[in-house]
Amino acid sequence: MRRTDDAWLARAWDDPGTRIVVVADGRVLVRDAGDGVEPAWAAPSAVSAGVRDHTFLTFLGADGAGVRYFATGPDCDTGAVFEGVSCRPSDGASGLRLAPLLDLIGELPADRAELAAYAVALDNWHRANRHCGRCGAATAVVSAGHMRRCPSCRTDHRPRTDPAVIMLVTDERDRVLLARRARAPYGRMSPPAGFVEPGETLEQAVVRELMEEVGVPVTDVTYLTSQPWPFPAGLMLAFAARAVRTDVTVDEDEIVAARWFTREELGAHVATDTLILPPPGSVAAHLVERWYGSPPTS
């Protein structure tokens, strides 16, 4: 297991071919490239000793070409993050900037987006687990960043994932149900979603969430796909479901609006910018595209 082989990890870190994923507060270091962006992976030598003294280093793995990847997540109050780039969005050098992961999901190639999501998820976990949940002592990073150990009570803490369900709900007319969350930008609607509660199956979570949030009973719950969702530590599990009846009653707490759309209605709203769909590359966007038949465009 490479995560516990300190000698191998030291050699991998010293290898000029090793690449670093720099993340900070849910953002990833990228470089503007033409019409899009590309990851600003860099050699370990580019990460200053000052930054390394205030950070964790996590081994992410190696690709098919043998390139090893690490993640570094410096504290934003320690100054420069990488090559003169700070945590302030206005700062940057040579086109480098820290971009929110959610903005990058649809822009980066799938393998790079997955690596960035992996790094952000571990960064979020490290920041939330600096102290032991059992005794309160400061924890130490071990196992190449994949575990934190309490030196006081010897408890080992490992990354956790919070399962959530997201639902493509259709009715007998093949309309789709979209909802707007209270914290979403004005006009943005997406398939309903919610966290799985202790003691319930994923299918039970689908039924419960839809009844609680929009008052729609469903049947024929079928698993479709999944997507890591490190905001901060989720795994989105997508399901299709068929509405038993179509009356909508929003809870006005998490959901402030919900309605049924035909394909013609959805296309018209998107074309006139009166409806904002989920970000490209997200599982929510995938569900809408699956039902619509193609990506709806303005």
C-alpha cells in the first residue's frame, strides 16, 4: 500500500514528473487557456517550503502513464498559495487563478474533473477534522493524507461520504418536475434532491424527500447513475421515478417553487433566459438532458 510507504512517497514527491493539484476553500488552481481552462498541475518544487509548512499533502494516485498526483491544501491566511497566487480571487499570475470546483465540472475533461473533485473532497475533510471528535485533541495527518490520527486517544479518523438522492420525476404525460431551492440563484431550477437519513434505503429516501419537499407521491423508483459531489462531502445517487399524482405542494423551507414542464415549455424558458438549468457536467444537468433528449440551449 503506497499510502503507508514513506520511502516511496518521498521518492514520488521528489520526482520532477509528479504533479500537484492545488486546492483552497473548495477552489482549484487553473490556468486560462483560450476559450476554456486547464488544470495548473505543477511540480512539487513549485510549492514553497512556507506553504508546505502550513498544509497537508495527500497522495491521489497515478495515471496510466505513471504520473503521480498529490493534492495540497494550504490555509488561505498563510499568504501565497502557489507561484504568487493568493486566495483572493482578484490575484493571479500568468493566467493562474483559483476557480470554484462547481464552475469547472463542465469545463475540464472528465478525468481531470474527477481528480479535482477528489482533491477538493479530501481538502474539505481535512479542514473539518483537525481535532478529534472523541476527545478534542489535535489530530495528525497519516497514511498519505487519507487518515488523521488522534495522538491522545489513538482514534483513527477516515474520510466519510454523505449519500444524497436526486430524482428525475416524470408523470403520465412525460412531463418533468423541476424545483428551485431556497438558496439557489433566482430562476435556477433542477431535479429535486435530498440527503439520505439513517436507517432508510436509497429508494425510501427518494419517496420521503419528494413527499416532504414537493408533496408528490411516486412509484417505479429506479437507480440511474451517481456522481461524487464534494460540497462538502456528498455522493449524489440519481434515480428515476414516476409520479402517482401531479399536485405540487412545496415545503417553502428548502424548496420555494416547483412545477411540471413539457419539452416545449422547458425549451422556450431556456431560450428566453427565464429558466436557469443546473451547471453543465453535473448529475442534475445529466438528468435533464436524459429526459429532454439533448442539452437544452438558450
